[in-house]
Amino acid sequence: MSRYLNVRLLTIAIAAAGVIGCGLDKQEAPGLTGPSTLGQYVEVTASPDRLLYDGASQAVATAIVHGPDGKAMANVSVRWQADVVAVNNGNTTLISVPVEPSPQISATGSNGAASTVVRAPLAPEMMPAGSVMLRVTATPIGNDASQLAPGVDAKPRTALIQLVPLDGSSAPNRLPVPDFTISPPAANFLEAVTFDASLSRDEGVVCGDRCTYKWEFLYSDGFLVTKRGRVLTYSFPKPGNVTVTLYVSDERGGTAKKSSSILINGPTAPVASFTVTPAAPKVSTQQAVFDASASTVGSGASIVSYAWDFGDGSAPVSGSVQTHIFTSVQTFPVTLTVTDDLGRTSTKTVPITPIP
């Protein structure tokens, strides 16, 4: 009897532990669900996914609309659009070639599928750079072709069909390879500098006049100058570190760029400085003379502007020498800003405390 009771108690204890563990520590995570966009989603496929670029080959694009439960949704209208794009180095460029799906609007059947037919356009005489794709886009719409189907994600979905050139078509365009020289490699401002892009190549040979050339000269302060030409001479209007970027475009529309930098030397920047006499003028009765003639700038440049702010609310004034009367006893921050003929500025502030 005692042995039966012990076994009985042990069985109850194990069962209780299992209940506690299941209720607190062993809760299972909910199962994963399929793709979902706010409960509904659309899949688009194309068959075949490669067509001859011949103006006649056709493919069938199919959109399947799924409901919140993952099941197919019937009677959903789908708008179709098709265009031709070139994909090159991760960049997609739209090619202006008209392509009309047939039909342009179709409705899903009981299997949730709606279809259209697209035809490959005629290939151009010269192929663009990269791979050429026929991009087919499906967008769910309402029955009146303007309202969204209830609960259906409006975001368009696409399928890509590769367009394969016919034998004998021109080869895909390879991007040009920009290259240039700078002479001299460092220069003074207003000194003539020659930029020569004659080394640029396209399709493995020197590009010459078959390509177009655009130059950008960007100062570190954001000042930008744009020029054009395979060889050009330019004089930089102010000193600074300049980023030079050459854009080369070939006759088939392919464009590539190359950047370098050049240091443009110039006069040392202006330094604002001034004296005040007397250093502590009497309030309301004594004029203080502010003299900025101690301000300096490097040889080859000149200071063209002196701007004063006396810090007491009076209007700013200009001129290398100014006088001013303070009307209260407190410390005023007097600020001088000088500007040279290269547009560079310097500022100095001195506290002035009038006396009674």
C-alpha cells in the first residue's frame, strides 16, 4: 500500500510540473506566415523571360493576387504597363520605346490570376550600354479603374524580360573610359591651367571628337564652375582646393566620369585687426576712434570692405576708420569684419567698456 501511494504521489508531481512548465516556460511561438503586405500581396511572373529583340516575339505576364489568408482573390482588376529599360552597373535607364500590353486591364479569375501579352519592340540600330529589359508592371485597381481593390496593396509589382539582340545587331555599348592631364598640377589663382582629356577612350580606342566632354570645378566651399571641351584652359578666380571632375559621353549615350584635385595657391587670407582710442571713452561725451588700418592681407590681394558693428544696437557702418559715442556704461562687443577682393573675410571682436 505504501509503495502504491509513493508511486501515485510521484506521478501527480510530474504531471503538475508539466502543467506549470507548459503554462510559463514552454509557450510555443506562432508559426511563420507567407509573404504579406498589409495582409494581401501580388506576385508577377513572365513566360518566357527572354525574348528576341525583333519586334514580333511575345511573352505572357501573369499577376496572382493573394488575400489575407494566402488564398487567391478573384475579380480583382489589374492595370498593366510595359516599358524598355537599360540596366548597367546597377543603374536603370528608361528607353523611350512605346510598348502596349494587350489587354491593358484584366481581371483575376477564380485562381487569382490575371494575364496580359507583351510584344518585344524592334531593336535600335545601336544597342545601349548594359542589358536591355522589357519591364512589365502590374497594379491592382478597383472595378472603375480608379479605386483600389478593397484591402489590396496598391504598390506596383514588376517582372523583367531580357531582350536578346538578333545575330548581326550592333554590340552592346561599353562605357567610355575618361582620362585627363592637368598642367601645371598645382597653380596660383588667375594662372592659366590646361586640362586635356585626349587620353579618354571608348570601345577600346581613343575617343577624340566622337565623345563630348564636360568639366566641373568644385571648390571646398561649394563654389562650382562648369566648362565643356576636350581640351580647355581655365584660370581659377580664387585660391583653394578644387575637385576636378570630367564627364565623357559617347555617341551612343554612355557616360562615365573621373575626378582628381588641384591646389590653387593664392595670397594669404585677410586678418582683421583694429585699435580704439581712447580704450575706455567717456559715456555720451567722448568719441571713440576705431582704426582698422592694422588689418592685413597677402600680396596680390587687397581689402575692399570694412564693416563695423558696435554692439549697442546702432546701425552697422563701413570704412577703415570710424568714430562712435556710447550712451551707457556697460561692456559692448565691437566687431570688425574685413573682406578682400577674392571674397574672403576675417572678423575680430573686442569688448569696449565706456566710463562715466
